[in-house]
Amino acid sequence: MEYLVSACLAGEACAYDGRARTCAAVEKLVREGRAVTVCPECLGGLAVPRPPVEITGGTGTDVLVGRGRAINCHGVDVTRAFLQGAREALRIAEKYGIRKAVLKARSPSCGYRWIHDGTFTGKLKQGHGVTAALLLKAGVEIFTEEEVHRLKL
């Protein structure tokens, strides 16, 4: 396996709203046996569908060190599930020796460089989601579906 990819990008209906966020290039990687899919939120035990979640008190990096929290739109703290899912995604990457990931842009788990700002208004802030932050810390190179054209597929 060469890539860890967000399952929703591979066509799996696992996004918070129960839909897929299909990306043809990611589907191709999976079809060719070059990628393994993960949904960190599902790996952390959250249901599909589920209430939307945003990070408060910082970014995914802050969640990893206990400063930020993953809170759903009803005010329920789901930080523990986000951390568990991130750790499981990293375990899978390590199991396969994966050094590159294609993750869902702006997601509180998978977002890379930009995530929603914690106000549920659609505004963005700079930073990574929880899983992206953990993978980066472990040396995994990350791309979003918006950057997949940069990969030599």
C-alpha cells in the first residue's frame, strides 16, 4: 500500500451526513490496490450519520495535547472518539508502512491546512484536523482531494 485515504473520498458513505465525498483519483488508487481507506470518526466509534463536529480551543494539534476539544453542533464533546480514531488511522498507516495520505479537506479529523473555525458558521481557520495532525507528527505527507493532482498517479 502506498496511500492512506479518507474512506469518504473513496466512495464510502461515511461522512457526517451519511454521504460519500467521492474523488475519482482516490477511487482509482483503491481500485488499483495502492491505498487503504480509513474513516477516523467511524474508527473512533461515531455513528453514520452523526451531528457535525468542529474543533474549539484551537486545532487538531491542540486537541492532541489536551488544549482543544472536538464538539458537535449540539454541544456534545466527542474528543475521545476523535483521538481514538486518529490513533487507529496512524496504526493502520504504520502497519502498511504508508508515508502518504489523501485526506478530506476541511474535516475536523482529516482537514489539512484549513478546518472549520468551531462556530458552525462555515468560516475557516488555519490548522489541521486531529488525524491529519497526528499523521503529520508521525512524518506522513498529506494531500487533500483538492491537491491530488500534485501526486504522480
